[in-house]
Amino acid sequence: GENVEQHPSTLSVQEGDSAVIKCTYSDSASNYFPWYKQELGKGPQLIIDIRSNVGEKKDQRIAVTLNKTAKHFSLHITETQPEDSAVYFCAARGSGGSNYKLTFGKGTLLTVNP
Amino acid sequence: SAVISQKPSRDICQRGTSLTIQCQVDSQVTMMFWYRQQPGQSLTLIATANQGSEATYESGFVIDKFPISRPNLTFSTLTVSNMSPEDSSIYLCSVSTSHTGELFFGEGSRLTVL
């Protein structure tokens, strides 16, 4: 089955700096890659996603890039703010028979220091 | 996105008892899932809740321990049976509007077993 590795497990940045979180996946047939933000005491919130026919997608301060050849994708947050502090999860979904299943990375705890 | 309501939001239970978690969605959805998030960990799929039929369980999860119902397109329940402290986790309901659509999560039910 699919395996998703996520790095780093913790990331601390100063307010205004950029943050980058990287994930690799094992199944070359995977075609959908969402990112979730989970604040303390809340459920995961979908913040951005990318499909395999696109190399990059942006939404204001957030961007995701995908390298299908290398089987890795990254989340980029620019001009970080304290409210960006949360746990971020990447995920991947294959295109096989169980094409609705997401496999999640282990998460990155992002801390933005004022 | 769909609005997903889970009850209870948290509970403290005694070893050996069972607890049923309810998930209500404000619109009809194609797919409903139950995830477990152990303390400080990532999200693990327990099962897919199938309308009007038995749920589809992932490896390591069985119906006797986690019975699931889905009587219609907007409602599902997950029961955690004969609980032990190892069952202390966040249980998350999630929904998708299609087999290739985005996955959305409820706020979770935080369960502590003493």
C-alpha cells in the first residue's frame, strides 16, 4: 500500500519568515495530495490540495508543489503569522480500486514565534 | 464543504464499557469514514461506513470492537466496545462528496478511558 513520509516533525520559525514542509510518497499511481491543518482541540481542516496533472498551486500565502518523478510534494507558507501555528498533515490518495482512501503523513508541528 | 457534527465532543469512560459516537452531516454525501487519532499521532482509517450494509474495515480493526452503522446518506455511528485505556484517542468522522473529491473532517470525539 501507499506510504507517506513527512519532514520535519517539528518546525519553529519567526513571524514573517517562510515555512516549508516536505512529503514523499511510495505509490507512483497516487494522483491526489491534500494538506490539512489541525489546531489544538479541533479536527483537521483542508487548506490546499493538488492533483497529479498540476505542478504547483497557490492560495494567498500558501502554495503546494508536486514533483511526480521524484514522488514528493511540499507545502510552502510565506509571511508566517502566529495563527499559522498548528500541526500540518500531508496525505496521498492512489488511483487503484480503493481510490478514496487517503494515507497520511505523521504530521509537522509548526510554531510561529511572534 | 459539508458541515459535520459529532457527538459527544469528549467523554471519560470506564474500562469495559462501550460508547457510541454519532456523526451528522448537513447534506447528503457519497462517502463517510471513521478515523482514529491516538495522542500526538497521525490519522488512521478505521473503516468506511456503507449505507445500508456492513462497514468495510481496515486491517487491524474488527466489527466486534468497532461496530458502525450508516442508516442513510447523512448519519453514521461508531461504537467503541469493551473499552480499555489503549482506546483513548480522538475519533474523527469524515466525509467526501465523491470518490475523487475532497475529504472533510468533523471536530472529533475525544475519548479518555480510565
